[in-house]
Amino acid sequence: MSDSASESYSQQTPESEKLDLSTKLAFGAGDLGTAITAMIGISYLSPFLTDVAGLNPQLAGQTQLVGKVWDAVNDPMVGVLSDRTESQQGRRYPWMIWGAIPFGVFFFLQWIVPHFSNNDQANQWGLFWYYTAISILFNTFYTIVNLPYTALTAELTQDYDERTSLNSFRFTFSIGGSILALVIGLVISLMIPSNRSQQFLLLGAICAIISVLPVYWCVWGTKKRAQAVAKLHPQTEQISIPLLQQLKIAFTNRPFLFVVGIYLCSWLAVQLTAGIIPYFVTSWMRLPQWHISLVLLAVQGTAMSMLFVWSAISRRYGKQAVYFMGMSVWMIAQSGLFFVQPGQVVLMYVLAVLAGFGVSTAYLVPWSMLPDVIELDELNTGQRREGIFYSFIVFVQKICLGIAVNVVLQQLGSAGYIKPTNEIPLPIQPDSVLQVIRFSIGPIPAIALICGLVLTYFYPLTREMHAQILLKLKERQK
């Protein structure tokens, strides 16, 4: 599309497509609670299960995999149901309102260590089934709260750059929630240095409470805006396509397949790195456990500070250019972590900061691309189907997390991982365990990032193409 045509569209965009600050803040707050629980889960759940609850690494990996597979399976169901929900509060809000409190309750129950039997083997299986059941229930309500929330992006504005700005607010709260969770974890570990069971119980209780309230802020602060946009851009027709056919149509949307691939590669690297950092810091770098929170804070703090920088660069150079810049720095950081030696603590923190530059674009870019893809689907099908697209993206994220964590824990268990004790809090791990840790934090994430760069290079939906899509949709509505 020519520059003049693009400018013509820009002039036609109604002022109502722009979002005020209070709406952006309320929308961003909706990701605060889920970000807190996600960060605590990915950073601390594995060492909690292996080192505190006493599950062997293989069972700890399997219980998380089962929970995440179920979590991924229920995403399309919730997505389609929220697309079809009809209420005075809109399609998405009833799910968020009723799911928030159970979401907090089941998050807390993950951090209890029940005792089932004096027989070690029987107790192992009792713990396995307890944590598996709680994981399934928690992840169900995580989906019920989070997936309808993510679908709100496309329902609050159709402006190409405004969506990037909106996601900047979302991920500022998201990364801010991650930082808050890590700070709480750090403070608790310093207050109760000798009792890890109490540390995790208190951490779970505090984070459960502060995770529920922002969901209601989001509902209260964005509902009127969503209703106004729904009147401005009414849905062409009601969604009546069966789920399997919806998925089939989605997979014929070529830009959507690129976004799925980009997101898959980015978040595989994010989640694999976050999951292995606790073991990297303690077992390879031989540092006290409070360094785990500081390393993760270095990554997340840099990521949050860069969000609005990347958003501004995106407005000038486009989403693909931003992704290339961030990923290039991130690959250097991941590769460097493989070569860091015990004692090189300053270098480890420098690389953690560099990784934050790339993590920021992993948050921002794929989620900014997705609403544009949804409008292409609307042009092709005549239906607004945010739920099915967002649910599949979240499906990919959760499958990545489940597989990554399970594979790492299985490998650690097979390599002979030694559980820390009160007498030996930092046991010397076998060389085979250390190799698993180093490869999981270095070469494997770097390869995933390279694949993401290749997909981004060939991503077909540019700013000009998106403007053309919106012009055609506007003509259809008239």
C-alpha cells in the first residue's frame, strides 16, 4: 500500500480510537495478578517441589507437565465460550469476575506440604497426586481469568500503534508484577533464612491476596470503553462456526502461523531460562539462594524499563525491527551465560541485564502482532474471534512451559541431582548435572531465538497491509 493511502487512513481514524491514560492503566492492571503467580511458579515451583516438598525430580516434572497440558487443553474451550458469551457486562468480564477468587485460593494451596504416609514411596505418590490436582485446578482458573483478559486488546482499540502502546502498559504491569513477586520472595528469604517451607507458605499467601484485586480494577476501568468500541465497530455476525472448523480456518491464516512460531520460540527461551536459573545460581555459580531473586530482578527490571523505549522505536521503525534488535542482544547474553564460570558474579549480572533487553521484546512484539492478525481473520470470515486466536497462543505458551520444565527436571533427575538439606544447603552436584544446567541456560534458548528471528524476517503483515485491512473492514461496516 502506498504512503499516501496509509496517510489517508490515518486521517480517517476517529479520535475515539485513542485510549485515555486511566483506561490503559486499568487494562495493564489486569495482567498484574497472573504475572505475579506466573513468575513465582516458573521461578520457584520446581525447587519447591524437589527441595522442600521432597518430590524426586522426575515426579516433579511430570506433575507440572500434566497441569500445563490440561491448562493448554482448556484454553480453546474457554476462548470459544468467551467468544459466545452474552451478558450485560460483555463477553469477557463475567469470566474474570467469577474466576478471580478461586484463582487466588488454588494458587496458595500449591505451597502447602501435606503428609500422606510414613512410607516414603507412598508419600511420594500422595504428594504427586495432590500437586497434580491442585495444578489442574489452579491452571483452570488461571485460564478463566487470563484468557478473556488477553482478548480485550482487540476490543479496546483498532489503532495499529495504539495497540502497541496498550501492550506496553500491559507488560509494564506484567513485568512490574514479576518484579514485585521477586522482591517479596527476596525479603521473605532474608527474614526467614533457615526455614524454606515457611518461606514458600508465606510467599504463596501474600501473592495470592495481591493477585486477585487487580483483576477487579481492570474490569471496573475498561468495561465502559469496551462497550463503546463494540458500538463503534459492531460484530459483523454472530459466531456460529464449530470449534474444529474455527481452528482449521485459523490455520489457513498465514500471518497467524508466523505469530505462533515467533511466540513459541521467544517464550520457550524465556521459560527455559527462568526455570533453570535457580539451579544455575546455586548449583553452578555456588551462590546463596537470595541471588536467585536478584538475577531474576536484573532481567525483569531491565525488561520493564525497556518496554516504552521499544514501543517508541516500534512506532518509527516497525515491530519487526524492534524484535530483531532485542533478540540480537538476548542471544549474546544467553550464549555468554554458558561460558560464565563460578566466581564471575559481576559478569553473570551484566548478562542478566542484557537478557532483559530481549525479554522485553518477547513480551511486547508477538502480543502486538496478534490483534492485527485477528482483523485479517475478520476480513476473511466476517466474524470477530479473538478468543480462539488468543487461546491458541496461550495454549502454545503453556505447552512450552510444561515441556521445558519437565524435560529439564527429567534430565536433572537422570543425571543424578542431589537434593539440598539443612546440613548441606549447597551440595556439590555431579558433572552430568552441571552440564544439563549449562546447556539449558545457554545453547538451547539461543537456538530457539535464532528460529524466532528467521520467522520474524518473513512475517508478511506490515503496517501498510494492516491499514489496508482496516479500510476494507470500514467499507464493509458502512
